[in-house]
Amino acid sequence: MTKVDVYTKPWCPYSGRAVNLLRRRGIEFNEINITEDSIGQNEMRKRSGRLTVPQVFFGHVHIGGSDELFVADKSGLLTKLL
């Protein structure tokens, strides 16, 4: 099974949408709360090149944020990556 990492902040509605989609699909994931985690924030920036949350990774494949995750789900990409 592919390792899935999701960088989030609990107050962010887009993070909530992404996490809820993964849960509904039964996809196991590692949620990384970067609210007060500067090391996690730096890691997310290096991996994604972005500053916003959520950022979703299936293995080494960067899916993107919440909107991109929903597009990947609808297109069947998530199933292929698992």
C-alpha cells in the first residue's frame, strides 16, 4: 500500500475536506499537523513548493491541495496511485 501524507492545520476548512475525502474512501493516511511545527512546515515546503495547506502526497507523488485531491479522486487517479 502506498504511504499517504497529508499536511494540515486543524482550523483550515480545506484540510478538513481533504481528510474527510480520504476517510470516506477508506484510504489510510498520515496526518501531519503543522500548526506549531516549523520542521513540518519546512518539510512540506520542500516537498511541495507551496506554503498553503493541505498538501497531499501519495508516496512521492504530490497531488496538491484539496481541490486537486478531489479532481484526482474523480478522475480515478487516487485508485491508480494506491
